[in-house]
Amino acid sequence: MKPITFFIISTGFILASCGNAETKADPSQPAIEIKTDTNTKITVPTILPDSANENTSAKGATTSSSEDPTVIITKIDNYLVSSSHFTVGASGGIQNCTITVTNKLPDVTFQKVMVEAIIQKDDGTEISTDYYTTINIEPGLSKLIKIPNTTQGSKVITRIIKIKSNELTKGEWILAGTRYVAPN
């Protein structure tokens, strides 16, 4: 009986504290929806697609997956858009970096996505290359990946390098983009 009472009281408190929430939202910040993955029981924040701010790149347009899957896979960065948001520290270095991965396909779910993040200096010298994996990006939704702070660098270049999708890859975990190799 205690868990039910706790739930009811918590829900009432949350609803009461939200009040007229739509007037409290900062329009420059993306709207975030919290979802719990039913398979892994992991809670993941997702950025809603209609809330893009001026820092979000708008590569690619929404398209149908009825296009040739090979074309979509080879040009994956147009359909599964990744962008980085960060600040550069006073003495250099990447601070508070997040990578947003947005699924622009209306009828394709990505079960798994690997993003490459290259940190560079102003002159283009590569500091490091790291790889981050996220799961379950549904049509039209985004996932946020938090990146550790660095003491060097001023640019973060992101691209999708590996995907798994029942609709596009028949559930196989394959290389994508410029690294894609079509099966014979």
C-alpha cells in the first residue's frame, strides 16, 4: 500500500509544482522527453524534434524509408543527423559537450547507432577520436550523448559510422556512410 500512496503523493506534487508549465519553458532550450527503455529499464532523455534551436544543424530533410536502403545507408548523415553543442574553455578545451542524434526518417527505428566524435584544434590538428553508442532512436526523435570535458581542442566533428535497424539493415550491425560496403 505504501508504494501506491507514495506514487499518488509524488504525482500530485509534480502536477502542482508544474502549474502552467508551457509559460515557464525557455524557448531557446530544447524540449526534453524522458523515456524508459522497456527492454533494458534504462531511462533516456530525448530531445523532441520540433524544439530545434539555432545551434542545431538541419542537414537533410524528412524522407520516407521507401527509398533504396543502400542510398540511405551510404548517405546516413543526411537521415540520422548528428550535431555537437559545447563551449570552449578560456584556455582551450571542450566543456559541457553533448552530441544530439536526430532520426529524420518517419518510418525507420534505429536499434543501435555508433557516432564518431573527432576533437580538433583550430588549425585542424586532431586531438582525439572517440566512439559513442546509443540505442533505440525512434522515427522523428533524438538522443543526447554527453561527452567528457577535454583540456585541448576547439572543434568537435561528428558523423554516424555504424547502424542497426530492422527496416534498413535487417537487424544487422553494419558500417554506414563513407565506410559502408554493400554485400555481394
